[in-house]
Amino acid sequence: MSGENLSMLDFYLRVLVYLVCFVLSLYGLSALDFNRFLKKGKVLPAQVLYYVIACSLAYLMGSFLMAIIYRFQS
């Protein structure tokens, strides 16, 4: 396999891992009751916070999984 194909495969693997982690973090956050922590009438900031937290969790989980994958690969 050439270096360019391997690089493209690496890119698609990273995208897939991060997307799966994002979906899992959204699913996990849906179990929490955010209404207790938020002000009434602040719907848009609450939604932005929800997605920022989901993106942050997805990045952390994805980075962890990619580190494990690359550690066992070499």
C-alpha cells in the first residue's frame, strides 16, 4: 500500500472514530437532566453548551481510542 493510500485510510479512520464518539457522547448526555443546572428561558445557550460538551467528550474519547490503536499498531 502506498503512503498516500495509507494516509487517506488514516484520515477516514480518524473521522469514523470521532463521529462514533460524538454520537455516543450525545447518547450519554441525553441521560442527564440539564434543566436543573440551566436558567429558564435560555434555550439557545443551553443547546450550544450541550453540543460543546458533546464535542469535548467526543474529542477526548476519540483521542484516547486513536492513541490505543496507534500504540498497538506499531
